[in-house]
Amino acid sequence: MKKTRSQTAKSKLIVSLILTAAFCTFAYSCNQQPEITNAPAGMQQKDSAKKKFTASMVDNKKDPNCGMPVTAGIEDTVHYNGKVYGFCSDECKQAFLKNPAELAKNTVLK
């Protein structure tokens, strides 16, 4: 029995789809990189599990630079004169570090 052109085209299409699926599966599985870390097993953290600062960890109610409430989120902290100051961004932290005495004296503490 002789195959028609449409049957041959269908056969080629099916083979093409199978090969494409096999290649995609192989390429995807080969591109997966293991997470490399020096932390002991069980102590590893993913990026989404980075330590978060909370308002209860700091002594100020508002960001010393911009005045944003620390309850809205704390990006980083600074220890200054026995107090822990929380900041909404790295920019606010850097501004504080340039003139900590001035900004600290105007900061509302808990």
C-alpha cells in the first residue's frame, strides 16, 4: 500500500513534534543548575527566605531619614549609640550614615 502525500506529511509532522518534545525535555533538564552554597545542609536559605527585619527589632518608630513608619517595612538596620535604627531603603540608611548625630537626635524612638 502506497502512502499519499498527506499521510507522509502527517508522519513527518508527528516525528517532528516527538523530536521537538524530546529535545525540549532534554534541554530543560540539562540547564537546571544545582544551588551551590557553603552553608551546612539544613541551614540553606533560598532568596525568598532572606532574613526580614521587623518593627519589633528596632528602637525607632519612623525611618530617621524620610519619616516612613518602620511598620511599613525595614530594608536594613544600623546600630548607633546603643540603639538599633531601621530604614526603609539602603538610600535612607546611607543618608543616616553621612550625618548620624543630626538624624538620630530628631528620630522618634519607642
